[in-house]
Amino acid sequence: MNTPVFISWEKHQRTRTIAKKFSLSLYEVVPPYQGVKRYLFCLWTTLSILVKNKPRVLIVQNPSLILSLWVLVLRPFFGYKLVMDAHNEAIIPFLNNNSLFRFLSKTLTRYANLTLVTNPVLAKIVHDNGGKAFILPDILPQFEYDTKPPQLANEFNITFVCTYAQDEPVQEIFKAAELLGNQYQFKVTGRIPKDFNHQTKPANVTLTDFLSEHDYITTLANSHIIIDLTTMDNCLVCGAYEAIALERPLILSANDASLALFGNYAIHTKNSSDAIAEAVLKIYNDYSSQIERNIFEKNRLIKIEEQRVQELLTTLDSNL
């Protein structure tokens, strides 16, 4: 089997870790343009990649919906098997929840040769749409950082992984920080929106704004706790895998997919300020035991990952 090609129209941790784990040829098509010019560039560049590589297996990240539609249209001309790595938004539109996006999402999962999803709920939706699904949670990233958490001191450092998206309860994090007080110092990552109301931010919260990849991982590594929350159902957030790779205590939203995969590694909570503050205190009051559980649970997740990787390799090599 010649090397599969993986094309993405954005830079994403999941895409990079999958490409590295499976030794794929990864193309990140991220032009410095906006609007129509950006899409024209991406469409043409994608076509050029296909002409150059002539892959037997093509993997694309969805979103982008347009990328997935483009390579579906091109498939008869190149004869590749199309594997779509579908994030939650590609299966259950949340940010673009309208009839057109839902129709296109169903069409893509029906006609792709294989759709990669992160959990059984999404896999069932793909199957119900008439498609074929394979469950592949994110691959744990590898960082060149000391996995030993920082020592407990007068200040307890907490990082909230954030993009200021609609599904992220930023204001509840602010309220939780205010409840906990200045001993607990919060950092909120992500590019700050232009219309953001800074008056809602308590004194013990620092907004990092956009961080380079190095600075972002350094911030996580210097944290006692990492928080990544979402109001989306059955969503496995990227920050969880980064926290596990660094062996940091983790607080996640209590959705079924997260509970099933991350188990006892994370503290699962409601997306309310009281519940978030309670989860922080639970970890703080039992910090050393939480670290021991983290190491055990990380090894469990690594075994699950290796099993899924081998099964997917077999699927790609024999069934497509």
C-alpha cells in the first residue's frame, strides 16, 4: 500500500498526531488569505496535491465541509478510497446547525469509504446515515516536557483551554474563579474576541490571548490543573489528551463520551460555576492521590490507543 495522504485546511492537534502515528504524508493547506481567495487557493492546492501523489487512500479532516465535498467530487477521477476524519461538528452540526449543513453532513458520511469518529454515539449516527464508521479517539501527543506537575505552593495554577467558542462556558469559569479566590490563579487561553467584555473577568484570571504552540504547551505544563469544558453532547475535547500526555489533573464536562473514555483520569463536572469550583477543590484536597491515579489511567488509555491503531491499520490495508 502506498503511503496514504492526509489533507487538512487548518492546523489541528488531532490531525498531526494521527498523521505522525500512522506515518502519513500530511498536507496542511493554510493560506494567508480570507474569503473567496482563500477557498480558491485551498481548492487548487488540494487538486495539485492529488495530481502529485495519486494516493490509493486519501484522508481529509472534516471540518472543512468544503474540503470533504471537493475530494468526494474528485474521487472518480483519481480512484482513491476516501477516509473522512470527522470531528463532532461534521456529524452533529452545532455551530452551523441548519438544514443544509445537516444534509451535507449526512451525504458525506454516506458516501465516504470510511468515517473516523471519536466515540460510539457518533459511529451510530454514521451507520444510521448509511455509512461506515471506525472509532478512533485522538492519539496522545508527545511533548518534550517534564511530566512531573509543579509543586503545591501559595498559588494554585489552573489553565482553562479555550477558543471562546459558543460551546465553552467562559463566564462560568470566571464565576468559579471568583468563588475560589486569589489562591487559585486561572489562565484562559485563546485569541480574545474583539467584542469581549473584560469587565466580567475577576482579578485572579489572566487572559493569555493567542499563544504559540511552544508557549501554549509550556502554559499547560506549568499548571496544577487543566480544565476543558464544552456544552456539546458526546464531545471529546483536545485539551483532555494534552493534559493526559502531560499527566496533569483534568476537569472535563460530564458528557457520556468523555465519561466512557477518560474514566477515572478526569473529574467530570457540570458546566456551572459551583460545580467547577467544587471539582477544583476536590483535586486540590487530594492532589497526590490524583497524580497517582493519572499515571495508572494514562497507561490504560495508551493500551486502548494501541489496540485501535492496529485495528485501523488492518482496516486500511485490507478492507479499503
